[in-house]
Amino acid sequence: MLIGVAWFLGASISGRAASALFIAFIVIFLSAAAAVFFERASTVKRLKALTQTARLITGGDLTKRAPVVSEDDIGVLAHSFNTMAESLINASEETKVIISAIPEPLFVVNPQGNVVSANLAASGMVWRTEKELLHKSIRDILGGALVRRTESPEAGSGGGYDLGIAVADAILASRTAIFDEAFIKRRIFEVTVTTLRNYRGKISGSIVMMHDITHRKEVDKMKSEFVSLASHQLKTPLTTINWFLEMLLAGDAGDLTDAQKEYAGEVYGASRRMARLVNDLLNVSRIDSGKLKIEPTPTQLEDFVQGIIGQVVPVGGESKCGVDFEKPPEKLPQVPVDQNLLGQVLQNLISNAVKYSPPGRCQIMIKLENRENHDYCLSVRDNGFGIPKDEQKRIFEKFYRASNAALANSDSTGLGLYIAKWIIEAAGGKIWFESEVDKGTTFYLTIPLTGMKKKETVLQFPS
Ligand code: ADP
């Protein structure tokens, strides 16, 4: 177009002036075209530099900066970009500072289970520098350490298993998990694996946090040893007292007057209750220290249950409870159970049914069922006080007694059901109940068809 205009002007003024004008136009045109070309080339170059910087920063190199060579739009863009990179560095540094300030060992891992970041405490725990830990698999780092219990009640059957495998499995399955007791270099840790998600909800890795519970465990161990020692010391004289009282009441030392019989009977009752309490305390300390073993032997369940009923019901004799026992229609095969432990559980359920029922109109129904292809189910039903709804979820807790238990005016401790639950679940069964206030309560427990699972003492505290 410019050439057209030059030609038109040239044509209208003629001669040398016209050609000079034409050349001037051509020069102006070429200069403008060159300016546009160089401007474009420079813009493309700066944009390329900006893109390259963006790539490097996205790749993790937060030290890179875009060149700011002008005040134009691209210059402003590059400047804003650099400010953004600076904020990213600040945010990442802040996170690093927070992580390193946490006194407990902490690893941040990617979804494949490789370490992305680890704090000082974590390096110290495994005796490796943070650099040595980076990109290493958490399975290898924690491998070899043993873990005792997990969030699952079935686990922790005795010998302990590999912490590295347990943690890596939780990470790969994007599962939040808690491992109660992990033994690392003579210390004990509670290990928590928590899944991390980005702002879009996509899994971006996990945090493995270790909480040092060595001191708490030492105190627990001392408490447990004290209870165990005290209970053992109390058990022997109590057994002797009970023997002699039984002989006295049986008339082995001559006839007693009615008053003497009454007083000796009271002493005998109190001493038996104390023996039960001492036994419960011993069991709790064995459970807490992982020393309660389950040793099943083949047992004819119907006869065994009948025997336990015979032992418990006379004790609650004055309550005048009617007791029915419904056996399975066909004789059961012999089932391996730990007679001592299952006996204690049943005694507790039956004596509770007696204790928490109104004297004089108490009816207890005990039922043994063979739920074929499933399990053996034992239930103890009473028509007693029941357990208030809002207290039912706490009934298996250690030392818990429902508010209406006081009505029973009994010597309860709140330990029986805690022990029962531990024994039945450790043996592979289940225990639960249904209850309605003033109508009654039914406790159920199951035993696997293969019998109670054997349990050795579990991994011990490193001494
Ligand atoms: P204890 O009977 O020594 O208190 P347990 O652990 O056996 O200890 O029972 C805990 C609590 O559960 C009792 O204090 C009582 O409140 C409630 N409980 C247990 N069995 C029954 C039952 N059959 N009927 C009503 N309440 C019961």
C-alpha cells in the first residue's frame, strides 16, 4: 500500500523530486518492517525464556528466575512470575522449617512409598542423614523393626511383624493406619500413617509420624509389675483363708452355733470376693503386659458349660434364680478351648446375670448353639435391671460400671467384661449384648468352629 501511495504522489509531482520521495518512502517502509521483525523476534525470545523458567520451577528448581529486561507487558509478567516463585520458596521453606522443628520423627513419602522429606528426628532415629534418606523406600528404611499390635484386633498374634512392610502396605493402599507399638533401636514408637491429598482431593503421598512412647511403656510396665506382684502376694494367704473357712463351715473343727455359722459365712463370702478381685487384677496385668496365654484343649462344650453353671449358681443361691440350660439338639464334637479362661468368662456372665437381677424373680436362660459352618454361640439371658442405652458403649471398658449397677448393691469392680472381651476376641470369637432397662440383658459370645485360637505371650518390651 505504501508503495502505491509513493507511486501516486510521485506521479502527481513528477521528476527528481518524485523519485526522491519514492526512495524515502521505500526506506521508511523497510525500516518499519525491520523494526516490527526485531520487536517480534525479541518478544518470542523473552517469552521462550519465561516458558523455560516456568518449566524449571515446575520441575522443582525454585531458584530459577525469569529475566526482566523491560517495563512492558512481558517485563511486568516476568516480574510477577519471579514474585510468585519467591512466594513458592517461602511457602516450601516454611513447611521445611515446621517439619524440622517437630521433635518427633517424621517422614513425608510419595504415593509409591519413597521419602520426599524427613526431619532431623527421623534421621537421628535411623542413624542416617536426610540426604541419605531422600528417594529411599520407607519399606527399606523401617524394615527389620518389629511392630506388635495394629489397628486391627486380629493382628499382633504374638511374635510381631515387620514395620517396614506394614507401613509400606498402608501407604500403597492409601490407608490411614496406626501401629501401636513398634520397636526401633531399643525404643518404642506409636506409628501413624496419614494419607495426604492435594487441593483437588488427589492423593499426593503420606506422612509417617512416629511418637516415642518408651517412657509411657516403662511406667505402664512398672504399674503392671506392681499390680502383678501385689496380687500374687495376696493370692496365697487368701487361698489359705478360704480353705480354712470352708473346713470351719463344714464342721471339720466341731459344730458351730448358728451365730458362728452366720459370721463365718459372711467372712467366707467376703474372702471369696476378694479372691475374685485379686484374680481379675492379675488377669488385667497379664493382658496389659501381653503375658496372658490361651492354651486350648479338646473339650465337650455342653458338659463344660453345665459344670460352670453348677459352680456359679449356688453362689447366687440366695437370689433364688431359676437357671435353664438349652443344649444343641445333637451332641457336639470336642472343641479346643482354654477351660480356665472360658470358665472365667462364663462365670462372669452368669454371675452378672444373677447380680443384676431382682432377687426372688430372677430367671436366667443359657443357650449353646452350633451355628453350623459358622461358629458356636453361647448366650446368657436374664430378666434383670438392664443397661441404660447411653451407657452401653462403655460397658466393656476397664473399671466401667453402669449407673444402675449400684442398685444391685454388689461388690462389682468393672473388670470382668473387659477381661471377657479380651479373651474372646484374642481367641478369634466375638462378644456383644442386647439390653433394655427393666426388661433384661442377653450377652452373646462366639467360639470359632475350629475352637479358641492358641495365643503365646506377645513380643516383650526390650530390656
Ligand atoms: P462388675 O460386674 O464387676 O461391675 P463387669 O465388667 O462384669 O464388672 O460388668 C461391668 C458393668 O456392666 C457392671 O457394673 C454393670 O453395670 C453392667 N452389667 C454387666 N452385666 C450385666 C447384666 N447382666 N445386667 C445388667 N448390667 C450388667
